[in-house]
Amino acid sequence: MKSNIFISTIFATTISLISCNSSNAKSVDNPPVEKTTAAETTKIQVALLLDTSGSMDGLIDQAKSRLWNIVNTLTTLKYDGKTPDIEIALYEYGNDGLSQKSNYIRQVAPLSTDLDLISEKLFALKTNGGNEYCGAVIQDATKQLKWAKDNNNMKLIYIAGNEEFNQGGINYKEAISDALKNDIYVNTIYCGDRTEGINILWKDGADYGKGKYFNIDSNESIRYIATPYDEEITKCNEKINKTYIGYGAKGSAKKMNQETQDKNAQRVSAANYAERAVSKSKAVYKNESWDLVDKVKDDAGAISKIKKEELPAELQGKSESELKTIVAEKTKERATIQKEIGTLAKKRQDYIDAESKKSKKQDDLGNAINTSIVAFAKVKGYTVEK
């Protein structure tokens, strides 16, 4: 495409010069040269606004338990046959440990593709009694986060809590109206009785935000379906971790955090650990900021730009040629393991789907979010590929 534009430009310029220098030449209409601009990568952006007041321990536990399940639902979505980038943001609100000046609200993590960071921040949340200002936290998320511009992006806010939706000095309708102006849809999840949630305006918030209203029992523990494939996926996860090469100032710490988030997922349940491993086999789990394998995928010339001291100690004595060979081997090894996990993950999901039909679906945070994500995706022109 670029070479055609270049040739067209030279041709048009030559004709123009001939026209200008010849008194008898007829005027020539030069067709405009089409400018090429890099298209923005399609994004699915999800902001989770979680009530961390004293009664919300169950909600936070459900969020920890369902993070990777939600990520895996997001990875089934395609736009024009391509997998969009996934960015997740995290806010907490209603916590007396936060500043009154900030309306007891804190941005825990901005919209980020760093899924380990989201996991780390989520597992660090603590509850503490408080005042829950839904309008204020929706306003903060709308104004503070870096939302994508193009209409093909899917932008969703999920706010979960259990107090009156209209508390605080910020009118929730005005906050939601601002969100809609940016094509951001607001979904509400009331932690309690459905009718009670309707009465205290949680459904009104969702209706106004063109989103979905859900109610969940936040005190109910997540019910997992163990599968014959979980143990095998776990072994693959242990192998895939060995393909990561930390580099730069954060390389070592980030690699360690990857293993910490594995342990956090494993402490929740073996099934949750398997869900995380499945997420790590997908294209959306990318760590180019600290992993040399992902960095080279993003920038083929990265190895020649990295300083010796930015590499792990065991690689600092290697030549550029040797480093390229090592990274190529790790890239191939990771791709093989990811493919294996992908095959196991499909069998695992088929097993879960079959078992789920035998009992009533649990109404929890993850299922509420997953159900609405798929519904919004279809409206926005995305396809679901399991």
C-alpha cells in the first residue's frame, strides 16, 4: 500500500511540473493522494466499581474468585475476526479508610492490559465501614479513565454495592448521562434482594445508563465445577512460567508478581487456578513491559536496544545472536504450551457447560458480568467464539 502511494505521489508531482513549465500544456487535475493512518486497535474496556464498606467482604471474595473467569469470557469476543485488547480498571468506594475529600473513593488501578496488576490490586482490597456515593464514583470513572474514542470499542462500567443508589452530593443521573455521552454503558449489581435493589434505585441507575440490572447474594460462596482437565492445565501453567524472561527495572519484580498471582488464584480454588492458566494462554495476557519474549513480539528489534544490565544475571554474558536464539526458543516453547492449554480449555468448558445444565445457575458477580458482556457484544457487532 505504501509503495503504491509513493509511486502515485511521484507520478502526480511529475505531471504537475510538466504542466507548470509548458505554456501550451493542458491543465491536469491531480487526484488527491490518499493518506493512511494507523487504525486504533479495538478495545474492550471494563471498569469495576466495588463497594468496600464493612459489609462487602463477600463481594470482594466473589470478585477475586471470578476475575479470570470474566477475562476468559472477554477473550471469546472478536471484532472483524480479530481479538480486541482487553483493559480493566478498578475502583473502590464507600470505605471509611479513604479520604472524605475524595468522597471515600479511590482509583485502585487505571484501565490496563496488565492483568496481573489488576489481580494484585484486587487481592489487596480491604473492607471498612463507610458512606457509599454511587454517583460520585461513576463520575470519577467516567472523567479519570482513558476511554477509547472509536464507536467500535466496547466500554462498560459495573458498579456493585448494597446501599441507596442516590447517596452523596453527585446526582447519579447526571454522572450516568456524562458516561453515555462517551458511549460508556453503566451496569448495576445490587448485593441483596432484587425488589429491594429496585426500590433503592439500583435498577433505575442501570435503566438510565442503558445497562443491565442484576442482584446477587454477595455472601454466598462461589460454587465451582471441578473437571478432569484442571490438573493437566495446572501442569501446563507451571511450564509456561518458565518461558518468561524478565528484563528492565521491573522485570524481576513483575515475574515474581506473576507467580504471586498464581498462588492467589490457587488459594481461592483449583478451578480458579485453572481459569487463570487458561487466561495466560490467550493473546490478551501480554507483558511486553517486562517480558522479553512478549517485547520481541511487539518490537522485533528490541534485543539490540536492551542494555546488558537490564537483562537477568544469567543472560548478561550472552551475545546478541545468542539472546535472539534463546528468545526464539522460548517463544516457540510458549506457543506450544498455549496451544496445549487451549485444547484442554475447550474440553474443560464443554464439561462445565454439560454439568451446569444439571443445576440452577448461580447468581454471582462473575455470572452477572459475563451474561451482560456477551449481550452487549452482540449489540456492538462482536462475535462470540468459544
